[in-house]
Amino acid sequence: MGIILFQDQVNQVAIDVAGFTGLEADQMRRAFGRRNNELMIRHYWEKFRDGAAELGVTEETAERIFKKFNGHYMFPESHAFAFGATAYHMAWLKYYYPLEFYVAIFNQQPMGFYNTETLKEDAKRHGIAVLNPDINHSREKCIIRNESLLLGLRYVRGMGDAVASQAVAARDKGGPFKNLADAMERTGLQREAIENLVTAGAFDALTAASEAAKPGAPSNAKSGRADKTQSGEPSNNNKKTGRRQALWEVGLRYRAFNTQPPLALPVEQDMAQLPDQSQWESMGEEYRTLGLYPEGHLMALARPHLRLGILSSRDIEARADGDIVTVAGLVIRRQRPLAKAVFLTLEDEFGHIPLVVWPGEFAKYRQLIREPMLIIRGEVSRRGGTMNIVAKHVEPMPAMNNLPKSKNWQ
């Protein structure tokens, strides 16, 4: 139909129509993809025109052909074929075997377009639960457990392949760990690794079981909760209790490794009664140690504190073209292609919000756009079955440290 789709076709047309060598054709093709390329394109047009004339092609026809070259959308044909085949295979796996699909994707990180927090949210929208690592059940890599994705130990900050294998080998050799002290003694992990495992939730089940076993502890039956402590899995209600206590215990028990084994002394008399972490604190620590928050999304906790009128990604689905809306979220993409606009994607607890920032607004807000979380007011634009919000005003949103990083392209 006279439409040039692939890089290969640009090169071939330049060779056939204007007599370019293969090198000259590829150099011209590369010029179309560069910024501030007007002078280069003019040079190649003159060369193309003159070469076409020598082969009997009129200047009018040569110009019509030259204008079909476009640096914005050219792919190599082999890449396009491989990409299409891979996309089809991935879509098939994701539809028919979503749990296995996400486990495989998580085990190949870092890769691709999205960070693990965004992948986790996508998994949740497809009915797949992502579980915090568990010192007694996780392997080095992510695995399937109870029809959920159980994070591997190497997802914990400071737990590389060798350290994660060290912990798994100790458990495989001596059986499940009975408590925190048992795990510290048998694994021989460094203090930072143990503390990161605690704050990542890897000891939640053991901590809950230990608390339940103490004399005078309220029974789950009396509190109306199902008893899961016998299976080593805490209920959601007490999932994150005791992390501060566990960190305190690590400080009491840890001794740097040397040639003389440490004397196992009791520490119960030195334990302090500490308040449980708030949900905000647990979330912040999990972002720091895991790079994601398995239980939920930051925006779900932040939304009750936002001013009225800020819409979610779910709310804007029903908004008409031209409506003025205000949205907020975590920035997961910043992209500035050869087009004039800058494209952003915000993520909230329900999905993604695509935004377009035109040059005038970008010049005004370019420093603010670098912030990890944003509140943006703009106009809904619906074109050809797609929806974007054209940004009119940008302001930063208070954020915490260690948030997932966005993917940025210039």
C-alpha cells in the first residue's frame, strides 16, 4: 500500500530508487531518528533526488517517496517479527497460566518496562496474590505456594544468590526453623541480612506462632479468627505484629562470627514491649527491603489524606472528552520521544493514568515532574479509542523514601 513500516525497507528503497550504497542508505536511515536533524535530512534529500534523477526518476516522484521515510515508527523487520511472536506467546501464557507466568516474570527481574511494584499490581488485577517471603517456605527464587506467588529470599535487599542459598541449605539440612534464634544460629547470616528479612516479613509466621504460644496469650478461637499458627501461617490480622520485637531480639542475640562459637545466653529478660509498626511504617520498610509492597499500594493508604476532588484511575473511565479532572499517583514512566510532547504514566491502587505534557507546560513544570509522586490537573482527551489527560497544572505529592523507581526515556 506504499507505506514504509520497517527500517530494512527504507534502506532498500534508497538503494533501488536513488542508487545509494548499503552504508549510505543506513546512514540516512539513522539520520531520521536523531534530534535536530533538519540539516542532515536536507543533505540526504538532495543526495536522494540527484541519485534518483540519474536512474530516471523524476524529482516529483522522488519527493513523494522520500516523504514516506519516517524516523518515528521504524522497526527492523526481524525485530518486529520476533517481538510479535513473543508478545503472542506471553499473552497466551498470561491468559491460560497466569500464576506460572507471573512467577517466571518475577524470577527474571530486573528486565523490561515495569518495576516489580507495577508487576505486582498487575498480578493482583489478574487474581494472583503476591506473598511476602517466608523463612520457612521461600526458596531462593519465587515459587508457587497455596495458589499464590511466594517471593524468593533473594528478593530481600542484601540477600544475593549465595546468601539466599546459604539460608535455604540450612533449612533443608536441619528442617524448618523453630524461631528467630534458631534461624540466626543455623544460617549464620550477617546482621543486616537478618534484619532485612525481618522487615520484609520473612519471620512474620514464626513471630506470630511464638506470640500465640506464650502463656496467657489470647486464643484465636476466642477472638473469632481462624487458627493458622499451627501451619506456620499467621492470619492477616496479626501478620505484621512483632517486627519491632524481632528486630530488638536480633540486636540482643547477634554476635559477629569468629573462631569461638558464641555462648547461647537467654535474652528473654532483656526483651522490651514495643508497639507494633504502623501500616505506613511496614509499607516503607517493605519498599526499602523488597522494592514492592505485597499487601497493597501506597495510593490506597494515601487517598484518605488527599483533598476532595482528586479522582482515581477508575473514576476517570467515565469522564467525557474535554472534562477537567485532577488525578494523583506514583510516576512509573516518563518518556520524551521525538514528538514534541512528554508522556507520563501515573499508577494508583486501581490502575494506570496516561498523561500528555505539551512543551509549554513541560517548560513550566520540568523540575516538579521529576518528583516520584504527583498531583496533576488536566483535560481529558479521547481520540481513536484512547484516553489521555493533557496536563495543565502539576504539583508534587508528599512521598516517602525508597519508592519504586520509574522508567525514564529521553
